[in-house]
Amino acid sequence: MQHVKSFLCLYIARVVTIDDVAAHFGLSSETLRKNFYRSEHVTIGEYIAHLRVEMLKEYIRIGGVSYKYACYAVGLREDSGARLFHRHTGMTMSQYHAEQEKLGNVFSGALPRTTTSAKPRKQSKKAPLSANVNR
């Protein structure tokens, strides 16, 4: 079932139903469900939900995107993503972000700025490095 898990990680935003996943692997949905549960000891639906929540957490920690975009990136609408997140974590995405920020686990997204008063470099009149290679 590792190949199914890998597929889900790569294409989570496109996974609409378990039937879609089963069709991709040429299995019936019932066979996929049974085999996945036997192998992973969790239903494929629970695994997909867990994967989406973990990916949402990662988007929140990295920052730089709205919660709406993060939900769409994992294949959910904003309202269903918010409900799923709350059901699995017991907190809203905003609460999770604030908690992670207090712990120092949130990337601010701000890169160091260069001063705008710096003058641009003058271009050298020497030949480019590629011209000096054959010497």
C-alpha cells in the first residue's frame, strides 16, 4: 500500500473520491479499502483526512499563504478544510498559527531586505568568464 500512500501525497489536491484512487490503480473501491485497512490498520478515508490536516499544518507553519489557499491546495474548500482541521486538532487554524508562533515554529516569510540606497554595480569591461575558458 506504499504506492497508494505515495500517490495520495503527490495528488491529494486532485483526490475527490476513493473511487478515483481505486480506478487509478485498477482496483475496485472495495478491494482498495480492504487492502489498505489490512496493511495500514486505518481506513483510507481516515488516512486522507489525516494527510490533509498534516499538510494544512505545514502550510500554516510555513506561512505566506491564506488559509483559503492552503485548503484548496489540499483539495478542500475553505469551510470544509476549517471543519476538518478543527475536528482533528481541537483548534481553529488561527489558534494553531498563534500557538505555533509562540513556540517559534512559524516561518515569518520575511526575507532580509537590502538597502535601497545602495548603488548598482558598474559592469566590468572585461570579457565574460566563458570567453576566458579556452586560454
